[in-house]
Amino acid sequence: MTATQATKVVGQRLPKLNASEFVRGTAQYTADIRLPGMLFARLLRSPYAHARIKRIDSSKALALKGVKAVITAADFPLDSIPPGVAGTFKMVMASDKALYHGQPVAAVAAEDPFTAAEALGLIDVEYEELPLVLTVDQALSANAPIIDQSLRTKDATGAAISSHPSNAAMRAESDRGSVDKGFAEAEVVAEGTYEISRAHQGYLEPQACLAAVEPGGRVMVWTSSQGGFTTQGQIAAILGLPRSSVRVTVPEVGGAFGGKIFSIIEPVAVVLAQRTGQPVKLVLSREEVLRATGPGAGGRFHVRVGCKRDGTITAMSFEAWLDVGCCTPEHSASYVLLLVGAPYGKIPHLRIIVHEVLTNRPGLHPYRAPLSPQVYYAMEQVIDEAARTLGMDPVAFRLKNASEEGDPRPEGTPFNRIGLKPLLQRIMESKHYNTPIGERNRGRGLALGYWPNFAMLSTTHVSISPDGTAAVTVGSVDLSGTRGVFQQIAAEELGLRPEQVTVTMGDTDTVGLTEVSGGSRTAYTMGTAVSRACQEVIAQAKSRAARRLGVQVEAVDHAEGKFFAKDAPNKKVSWSDVAVAPDGVLEGRSSVSQLAGHPAFSAGLADVEVDPDTGKVRLLRYTAFQDVGKALNPTRVEAQIQAGTAQGVGWALSEEYRYSSAGAVLNATLLDYRMPTALDLPFIEVQLLEVPSPEGPYGARGVGEAPIVPPLPTLANAFYAATGKRQRAAPMTPERVLQALRTSS
């Protein structure tokens, strides 16, 4: 497996594996599973964004016919919950205080969902309403109510840097060179402050789980999660159970985009199942999903860039204030430190400061390329401003400062092989970039995107059946058609047709430890694991074939599913011949984690039209450019890029959470939370660049995260080109646009 070898299956536009099941509606999701004696759970949620819970009386609810159990935080081992999941538990159940509107305070299990819903109204909760903070500025003000009296501000290492309670959860800082020196050397300085609202991941399937307890006490969980082992570990940690006593199965998942990594409902279902001795299903409504699960971060960002008149960037400073809600399970600051300035690794002086600030809102969950759209929304607008001030072409300005192999990444490690400069050259040569836009009130914008891409741990098992077909079992979750990619990789390696390879997504009992499917690492790391497991199988098969052919194993070659002696290629044996040898099952295993980095750069080029009377911004044309290393299945890769772009466009133009003064989400329905539809988008053109990564399957890079990053700054820069006004808050709603058009700057 190399990046340059010719392939027959990998790189082909094969249809999505199991597509017919989704089209016909036969694919099974968690909510579709039913077990004998199954109960239905519902959550009672706080009507206050900040309130002390003085008393909970569930006696009336328990007296209702059909109700089997009511639980509160008191039913969890609060004193032994580890720090690593303490933030997650705040999203599971409120204990002494409700910290956001809609936080669960109790849960009911009943014989049917209607009885469970009725029982919620019979639970008597006495609250003492407390002052609340809803914004970063409110939270950091001198007399702000303190959300968590035990909290002390920490640095990036976790060390406390304050001795008094504060809503400032973290202050992380990273420096390269001396920004003071860099700005002193600058001849032109551009800067700006930008704000971006929280946005939801927008997955189709609400969170759902089903828990059952076996007679011996072992817990069985089916859940819509991004990782069975991740969920297993969180359940075990929160409930004080050995991991081996929790088995997690992940059926089909209807989208996630980072929003289904943390286990915020599974512990509730497990405790109810333990209490009742019956299976318990908990499925959230769409309103609950929008109101009380973890969205992507909002915040305020200040960027300053200094450069010479020839376009050389001398310094960049970046400061972020992140609204992390009631808790910080995601550690958002660490993402920002990995992102700022990545496309401009030649900058000698770089400073990044990140503040995590608590508010009375739900805690954050990752959202596709966590924090990168927000960071690049601010940074790429200031880069655009610097290029315009210098009178330079925006692509030429970026090309002059573009990162190359050997340049430092934001965290200091050098880039390995990357394709940013070829990507920028592709943009300059593109038909879109060289087509005049014409007409008044129209503008064209450009911006870059970046995601470092992760590796983490992936485990797989490959076996050969007596008929010569192959079975692949992987520990990852299929969120974007990855099982089809694994089928292609296995077929390529083993010399089989794709239909001769089956791929099964295993559970926590049937395959080795595999970390979460997210961070654009699944095809990269698991694909490598599948390839290596296949190579192990081939090595075993060559040994068996050598005995059948009467030659040394070194003389055996393999191609198109046949094994033959190199000096006698007409004498062959097949997979089925070696699979039934008396040596036992022909199988290979691989567990992969330590792979080289495979960072992904992307870019957006967009044309917009701004209606000065209504403030409506209409997207006319969008081209997405991305270095994918190797498109294992170009159709799936393009679909990932188009989907990520659509999400970014939604965030740029319409998607945001709106809160009342009491902290309640005002737009917790899909009628009011405005995601773009096909009617709102033009056809998104995709241009793929293939600069192979040093490792990974056939040079492939992670694809899914990077395309959501450019749309926000791309459309903002296009808005400036159309109007001469900077849009400093996202999304660009008609109200904000009209306000920007009426300002003088």
C-alpha cells in the first residue's frame, strides 16, 4: 500500500454500501429497537437557567399507574464521579443547582411514553431562582453571579492560576517569537473584533438509547453514539462500573457531526434499567435536542496582523473569549491553540490567548472541525483586510505567506507533506476565479480553512472464509459511508471484487478498543488498520501457498486474488485453496494509533448578491477546493465536502441560537432554527487536489472537517467586496446586514 501504486478498486466511484437499506427505510436505528418488557423514559427539565434545587418530591409521579421509577441526581454516585467526566455529568442531571434552562433534574420510566410524560407533571420541584449570566461580558463583569463556586481559572496544563471563584474557567496562551517585535517591524497593520453565535450540529436523528441489565448485572446499551468504546468508558466512569460490565452496540446513526460524542442520556437509561429490572428506552424530541444538548461554540475574537509592504506577514495576535456554557467537557481552548495561523506558518511572531468563560447555557459539544470555523471567520477577514490595504491580490498575498513542508504548525511541530501552495495555485487557475462577476451589489470572496486531523486508536479484524471471500470487522461507527471505503481498501489489498468483502461495525465485545469516529480520523486510521490486517492475512496465505506450490515463501507473489510462484506464474492457488488449509482460520488483526499527521487545507470561493433594501444575502456561486491526499472514493469525498460547505453556509447566513432574557432558547424548532435547504444553495462545485499524506491508506487525508471552515469567512469577504462594509457578527441575517450597511465603517 503506497501513495503512488496503481489501484483497481480504491479511487473508484462505487455506490454507497448499504444504500438500499436507507432508501427503503429498512436500516435500523436505536429508536427502532424494541425489547420485551421495555419501558419508556422521559426527562423533567428545569424551567430556570440558574436556580437552586431545594426539594424534589416524586411521590405523586410514583403513584401514577404504569410508572415504574423516578430518579434524580441522588441516584448517581456523585462523590465518586471522576473529574474527566464531571463536566459531561452536568449535562446528564442537575444536582444542587440547575445551570441552564432545560437541564434535566429528574427522569421517569413508565410502561408507555404517554404515562411517562404525564408523570413529569406530577413531580414537585422547589426551586430558588438565582441571578444568571448569558453572555461572556456578563460573566466576566465585576459583580457577576458565580456559576460554580468551586471553579478556579486554570491554564492549558490544568494548573490553577487564580485563588478565587470565577466564571473564567481557563486562560490558555501560546507564543512564538515576540509579537511586540513583529508589530514594530510591520509597515501595515490590520485588525478587527468579530463575534459568532452558537450553532447546532443539525443531525437528522435525535439522541436515542436503550439500556437493559442482564441477570448477572451486566449492562447492555444500544445508542446513537459516535463511538461505542467512548460511550462505554463514560458510562462506566459516571456510574462507577468496570468497563467490562458494560457492552455498547451502535446501530445506524443518523448524523452526528461531533454532537454525539458525550454520553448525556445513556447513564440515565442505565440507572432506570438497573432500578426497574426492565429495558428502558430514552429518545429525545427535536425540541429537546435544540434546547438542551451541546451546540458548537460562540464567542468573541480579536485578531491583529502586521505585514511589510511587500506582503510579508511579520506578526499575528489572536485572542478569543469562548462561551462554553455551564461546563467545559470539550476543552475548547486546546483546539484554538492548534488552529490559529496554520496556513501562515512562516509568521515569525505569533501569540494566541484563549479564555473559556462559563455562562448559564448548555455546555459545548464538538461541531465539525470544532472552533475552526469560528477562528477562521475572524482570522481570514483580517487577512483579507491586510491584502486589500496593500492592494494585493488576495490569493497572491496568501501564496506569499503560505505554509510549506517544514514550516511550524501553530503548536510548534513542523508540517510534513502538505498541499497548501498547490491549492492556492489551483484557485488562481480556476475558471471561477477568472470569470468577471459584474453587476452592482455583487462581490466575490475567498478564504482558507484548516483542520489538523487526528489519528487516535483504531482496531480491526479481517478473516477469509472457506469460499475465499473476506469479512472485515471494525470498531468504528459508520457516520459517512466509511464501511464502503473499508470494503474498497480490503478488496484492493486482497485482490478481490468489492462484493466479495463484507464489512461489519463491531460492538465493544466483538472487536478491540477503537476511539471515537470524529476529527476526520476514521478513514485515515481505520483504513490503515484494515490495510495492515489484510497484509497480515496475505503473509499467512503466502506461507500456505508456498507449501502447496512447493516453493519457498519468498518466491510466492499475489495478484488478483491468486497466489503463484514468481518463476511459474501459470501455476496458481486461490484464496479458497489456502483458506481451508489445516492451519486453522486465516485471519489478521491490526491496531493502529501512532500515525504521522495528515493536516487538511481547504478553501472557498464564493459570489454573493446583497439586496440593500431587505438585507438579504444570496449565494450565487460557490467552489470548494481541498487537498484530500487521495480520494479513496471520489463520490463520497465530494459529498463530504459539499455537505460540510452547506453547514458552513448555514452558519454564515442564518443559523444561530436565540435566547430570551431568562435564558430559554427561543428557536427550538426547525421552523425557527433556520438551516439551509436545497432551495437556498447553488450547486457546490468541488475541486479535489491530491497531495499524498506520508501515511494513511494510499496517501489519503481526513476529509470531513475542513470543508465547513471556509464558508463563514468566504461569504463575509464576499459581502465586503459587494458592499465595502465589514460584517463583524455571524450569521449575516438581514437585520445585521442592514445595520452594517447603515454604519460608516
